[in-house]
Amino acid sequence: MKKAAFLSIAMGLAISTVMIQSCKKDDKTTPVVTKPTLYDSLGGTTMVTDPKNSSAKIEQGYLTIRSVVDSSIFVIAADTNINKFFNVLLMEVTSGNTSGFAALSKNLSDFVAVGTGAKNFTYGGKNMVAAHDPAQNSRMNGKAMNDDFDSFETDLVKGAGQNGIMPTNPALQSLAGIVESLRKQVVQN
Ligand code: HEM
């Protein structure tokens, strides 16, 4: 085929592709097929009774995340490799003040929920650099190093295990990928 003819066929194909795409966009009857999110595989928006408050309902996806987050905070609190970073939180809890724990539980859960694709939650805490920079967050006692981050990941897996989510669980592996992608923002040395 001559080069000019090839080019004109190729251009024709390109133009018709654009038209098909734009027709699809304007056609309001075309069903939108969305891929299930990681949040969906953690339970999604199915409403269940909140075990912390039997008169309230909670999305199953958020409940799964909050359960793993809370268990992990307890694992971290007992982990002498990294619990020194949480000294403000631990002092509060020891003296019977759980407001910082509640705030951390909420912010971490919201952060993970949004990161896994939840639509009905927003994250209102600090960004990951600010949250882990002692100069910007007085609740962060020192700068975390790579091995601290490794311990944090191990503790998350333990926290998940306490909720029946095993390391082979594909959702946990995807979540671990998200956590790992944040290493550079948390480890600032
Ligand atoms: C990808 C991994 C991590 C994520 C997603 C994460 C997420 C968060 C979030 C959302 C907050 C709350 C920020 C706010 O309230 O504004 C926070 C606070 C904090 N993080 Fe992390 N974090 C990670 C890793 C680490 C590591 C490795 C350490 C230390 C070893 C650490 C230590 C802390 C401390 C001490 C706080 C303050 C806790 C408090 O409020 O008392 N984080 N983190």
C-alpha cells in the first residue's frame, strides 16, 4: 500500500475512534461498568451493626479497616522497636485519656478507607510528610528510619491476623502495596 493511502486510512480510523468515544460519553443510557475497588473487597458499603455501638450502622469495609487499625495500634503500643515514637499517645492512654487514640484511630481508618477507594469518607488529618515530621507533628517522637517502617508493616500484618486476615489474603497484599508506596514520605532521613 502507498504511504499516503496508509496514512489516510490510519487517520480515518483515528477520527472514527474519537467519534465512537465521544458518542459513548454523551450516551446517558450506556451503563457505566466500574471495577470493584479494594474497599469493596474489604466489605464495601454493605451496612452492618457497629460492634462498638449496637444502635449504629457502619459500612462493612470501614469496619474491617477500623478493626485492623485498632488492633495494629495495640500491637504497635507493645512493640519496643517502635513504640517510643508514640510516647505522647501512650502517656495519654496510660493516664486514662483516650481522646488521642480515638483521633488516631479515626484518621488512620479514614486515610486507609479513602486510599482503598471508599466514597463516603474523607481524610482530614495531616499529609503523610507532615504527620511524620516531628517539627510539624509534636506527637511524632523522632524521625522514623527504614527499619522502623519495616516494624510498622510487620505490626500491621499482625493486627490484620488478629482479625482473621491472613498474610496470603490478596486484599491485605494490595493494602501492603499501598503502605509500601508511602515509605519515602514517612521515612524522612
Ligand atoms: C504507610 C505507613 C503509615 C501510614 C499510612 C501512617 C499514617 C498515619 C496517620 C494517618 C496519622 C495521623 C495523622 C494526623 O492525625 O494528622 C499518623 C500519625 C502518626 N504516625 Fe504514622 N503512618 C505510617 C507509618 C508510620 C511509622 C513507620 C511510624 C513510626 C515508626 C509512624 C508513627 C506515627 C506517629 C507517632 C503518629 C502520631 C500518633 C498520635 O497522634 O499520637 N507512622 N500516621
